Amino acid sequence: EAVYVRTSRLRKTSNYSNINFNPNNYEDGTTYTKFHPAIFGLEDRISLKKQFFPVPGLNIFTDGSKIEDKAGSAFCVMGEDTTKYEWMAQLSPFNTVFQAELLAIQEACLWASKTNQQIKVWADSESSLHSIASIDTKSPIAQQTQEILLK
């Protein structure tokens, strides 16, 4: 626990059982809310309903995963049963499944924001969606995704 506190909170390099823990390898959680409640209007942009049918037009499907020490994120843009675009990234072994899922959603939203079309982004990570929908989230990835959605 001392190594965790030293690395994550004090942001200092630590060593335990000949394993180095560098604070730069870990997400630095934010400590404040970035948005005023009056401008935080994501209710109409994030749905937690369990809907399984794609909508007409473009749909983006996201996923993040971690197996052993390999983590990754990806999204796929589909239109009329055709793959229009794919994105994927291998993450650090220190990343969590939560971070991988959030990053996939963030990158999908960023891609969608550069088009002039209304696009539906599909994600199977309820915890990630709750984090993005919460004004009090401490996750930097979720906050960056909020910024993209609120533009």
C-alpha cells in the first residue's frame, strides 16, 4: 500500500520486489469538476437503455479489453452493413479494462465529431457510460470525452 500511495498520490517512482513503479505509467485522476452544471447537458447525448438494433446511417461500435498484461481499444464505423473505418490501439500493460473501454468511446466520439453527420456510438461498458455521463467523474479520459460531446 505504501508503494501505491507513493506512486499514485505523491507521483514518485517506487520499487517493490525488484519491480519499478513509475507514476507516468498511471493515470493521474483529476480532483475537480471541469464543467458548470448549467452547461453540462449530456442527458440527450448518452443513453443507458439496452437497445440492440443499429439505427439508419452510421453506427460506431466500440470495445476495450485486457487479457493478462495486454490491453487494447478499438472502434468500427459501420454504414449499410459495410465497414467504413476502423481504429485500434494497443495500450500499456498498466492500463485497466475501464480505461480501455473509455478510450475506445473517446476516440469514436472524436472521429464522429469531425463529420457533419449524426452518428450513434454503441458501447457495452455501462461503467464507462456512467462515468462520462457524470458531472463528478474523476477520470481524465471521461472528462476529455465530455469535452468532445459538449462542443
